[in-house]
Amino acid sequence: MKYNKIGIIGCGNMGGAIYRSLQSRKIDVIGFDPYLDPKKAQGMVLESDWSQFQKKADLLILAVKPAEVSKTLRSLEAPKAILSVAAGIDTRILSSSAPNGSKVVRIMPNLPILVGKGALGYYGDKELYESLREIFSPISYCLELSKEELLDAVTGLSGSGPAYVLRFIQSLAEGGVASGLTYSQALELSIQTVIGGAELLAKELEKDPDTHPEVLKNKVTSPGGTTIAGLEELEKNKFPFAVISAVKRATERSKELGN
């Protein structure tokens, strides 16, 4: 089904990112957010009347806080096609809160959709899948999930993951500063190193889907060299364990939010 106008409820960090990515592609979009500071709207068209907003939008992207989801859906005046970004709020709650006849899909995008490099998992009413992919595939890798429970893992990994990557970049830069580089030099080198490493792995996976990151890591690691010395420090400080634990804890938190 073709949806002519997309409405975004909640235009904060994620809702605003989705809005701007759609706006930049000339997709007809409108927002509703009575709590948003007008100074932060930055070109977004926001409808102030809730009833008028619903009449104008025929597909809704729900990007409010998890605690506000049920209340928001119960206030809808007619059945709608709904894509929900809310972490931890399952399709059972979404369907029971929305008007009878509504179709719902849970999605978990991440902030890099702003630059067309997002990652998104989704699960719900399959008849909305085609529209979802039309909206998001130009700006995000889209992963259809076989079980809804896996969305919590997507939340913990790719939903929260950009924060882990940004913290890693900052740590790389601080290491460069500690070793004599200026902060601006170290930050630029850190950003390019992360981009380059990720793109190198992606290219290798295109050629051979069985390529393991460790294979490429070993190409950088010479016997008795600088890289192995650095890797030894990462292992000593339990870097792999810390990253795994971060994803698992964020996944658990997603489940807690649903309760």
C-alpha cells in the first residue's frame, strides 16, 4: 500500500533524525511534538492540532518515550499504520493500545540514518514491510527479524552501538594526544581509522561472506610489532569483554523498559 504522507510523533533525537532524512529525500512528512522547543524544530513542519495531524498523516512513526507509547496510541481517533521506535514496547502492547484495525511494526533504527548509514531491525505486521523498506532502505541497512524478542538484541547492539563507537573514537583520540599528537590531529586520524576499518571489512565480506574480522586483524599484526603490543593491552584491560557486556546490558535494559 502506498502512503502519501508520513507523520512522526515525537521529533526529538531519533524522531527528528528520521524526519530530516525523509525531508531531504522530498518525502511528504509532518511532525507532532507539543514538548519540542520551537527553536529546535530547525525547518521541521510541526502540526499543533492533534486531530488535524492524524487526518493529514496516513502512516505514523511513533518516536515518543516508551512510557508515553500506550497513552499516545489510545488517543488515536482511527486505525492507523504505525511504525514504533520505542525500545522494549512489544507488538502486543502496541496493538492493544491502538484503535482496532491498526497495523503495527516495531522498528529499531539508529542515529547514523542522518548520514544515510543507519542500521535497523524490524518485526510486526508483514503488510507494512514493503512501505517500511521504501522509507528506510535508502538510508539504512534493514534487517527483518524472525522473532520479536530479537529486537531487544538489535537495540543493545546497533541501536545503542553508535554511542559505543563514538566513545571508542574519543578514546583513540585521547591515546593519540597522550602520545604527542594535537587533539584535532588525533581525532581526524581516529575517525578515518574507524571508517576505513569498517569499510575494509564490508568490502571483504562482499567478496567472501565467511570472512572473519580476525583475518583482517592478523594482516595488521606483525610478530613482535606495535599492533600486537597494543592488542595485548586491550586484552589485559578486558576490552572484548567490556564491549560484549555493554551490548548484553543494553539488551537487558530494553527488556526492562518493556516491563
